[in-house]
Amino acid sequence: MATTTDVLEAFAYYIDHGGYIEKKDGDSRYLTRAIENFHKNDGDGNWTYMGTVCGINPGAWCAMMVSTAVLEGCGSDTAAARKAMYGVWPYTVCSQLWDAAPASARHWGRWQLLYNGRSGSEYAPRPGDVIVFSDNGSVRTHTGMVYAADSAYVYTYEGNSGNMARKRSYSLGSSYIYGYVTLKLDPGESGGVAKFQRWLGVTADGVFGPVTKKAALKAHQKYLNDTYGTSLAVDGVWGPATYYATRSLRQGDDSDDVYVWQGLLYGAGLDPRMFDGEFGSYTLAATEEFQTAAGLHPTGVADRYTWARMFGAGRPVHNVLRRGDTGAEVRYLQELLTNAGFPLAADGVFGAGTEAAVLAFQREKGLEADGVVGTGTWEALE
């Protein structure tokens, strides 16, 4: 079965390669390549590529583009595409999929719920959902596919939008949105692992085994070295040095380390929905799900301890630290003290300021106030 990512990548290809026109005599400004591909409009009957795939001419090519993306995402397996679309493949009439999908897969748009008296709870659209539009709130007249959403907008791929395939965006409360249909697609674990493996440069067999895990950790270590100058051994071995060097990832981050984290989530059997290096709402949700399963507080922040648990490790056994010590472990201590309400510059130098913060923390916690960070102080900090 296709993954959500496979289908979205197929749809994005049509858009990213110059759009698509409906008829051979249409507005040619959207044609940027030869017609031997999805731009094809040949013969007196104006057969299009989408129409040829779906076996209908003419048809609602906004729906046919959804159908074609699903089919190609399924590896041109018609039976798999039909299963993904509740038996209606090819989807060639805008109202067809909504009518065929079970109630559990249909979700009203916000305007329909709030202003048109529909019953149900508000739904947050997800990548891979088919979006259904209506000009008047009742007749379904257009369709497309969701590729992203946030708290205010939904972002779509659409065919037949201004006689072309293109990206659009709408307010979640738009009266034009009739609702969404969730397709029966694989949530993406195996496909996500294979994409991660290709990104890492290892064999893309879709199996998250020791080779992939080691390559992922090496990519993480290399990122830390390149970005923060941490001088880690890029050996794919999780140890105290990697623990202390690791930085937290949170919503809004955009980096190669987010690619690594998304790949690890796929490897853990979770679904951040996209493998794009951007820590968005779905990566946040998958992170929280992992933390909950691991018995951690679900903050949605991939902090050091969450990274450690992802690699099957815990917190390292800490050294006793005192004034005059330097290094990554001291910087980690300084970060913990800052988080505890004793702000310090995380410079990795245990000087007078750090000693004063340790003393103040120890007094607050009722510990022996000696300025030395031993087992009891470490336990209180963590």
C-alpha cells in the first residue's frame, strides 16, 4: 500500500514541473516541458495524461489528478489505489469520494460545523487528506489534497485551479471548504524508513536495523560537530560525550538534525507524516507519542534524555565536578542550573559564578552546600 508521503510526492511532481493544462488548445503559458509526460494533450479528443490514466475523457481533472497521484503513489497498482480510495478509483467526479467514504473517514470543514449546523467535532486536517470544496455549502464542486496545515490555514495541491495544477492555501474557517476525506494509506513508517535510509546513504530496505541506527547516530554526531564544533568522534556510538553535546530540538526548528530525528521517529514505528527536516506539528505529535511510550513527560521537545532513550540509553554516570573543571559536562551542568532558576552562561568553565550558583541551588534543596557537584546534587538537578 502507498504511504502518504509517496502520494504527496507524486502530486508535488506535477506541480513542481510546470503545472498541467486541461486541453491541447488551453492556455499554454503553464506548459514548460514537452508533452510526452503528464502535460500530454494529444489527438482530436483532447485526451490528457490524467484522463488516459483514469480511462475517462472528459472528466473532472481536479479529481483525476488526485486519482493519478494515488495510483502512482501506489506504484501503479490499481487494486491498491482502489482500496485507498474506498473503492471509487478512478475518482473522476468531485462528490464521489465523499459519498463513498465511511463516516469515520469524513470530516466536516470548520465553517460547515460552526455556521452550517453540521454535527461533529472540529477536525485538524492532515497531509494526504483529500480536501473537498463547495461553492454554495452543499454541492461539492472541486477537490485537491492537503500537504500541510497549521492552527490557522490548510495548504493544498490542486488540479484545475485557474486551468493549472498549483499550490493553494485557505483559512481553516473558509466557507469554500466542505470537508476532508482521510484515505486508507499506510501512515508511512516503512516508506519513511526507506527515505531516511536513502538520505543516510545506506541500503534502502525499509528495515530499521543496527546499520541504519548506527548511520543515524553518526549523522547526528556529524551535525553537532559541524554546527557547534563539539569535536565528537563520529563513530555511531552513544556515550556521555554525545549526550552532553546533543542540543534540544523543538517545534519551528529546521535543520539536518531534524531530518535525523524524523527518521528515528519512523524507525520507532511512529509517523511524523513528512520527512522534510522541519519540526512541525506532526513531528511534535510523534515526539510526544514517543515520550509517552517511553515513560517520559510528553513535552514535544526532543531533549538530550529523549534522544538517549531513542537510542536505548539513559543518562550517563556523571563525574564529580568542582571549581576549575571544564568541558561539555560542565556546560551541561550550567544549563541545568539555568533551568533550575540560577542563570549562567553555558561556557563550559566551572568558575566562581558557577560555584555560586551550585551553592545557591544546594541551599535551596537542603543539600550540603559545599559547591561540589556530586551524586546528590546531580540527582536533584535532573
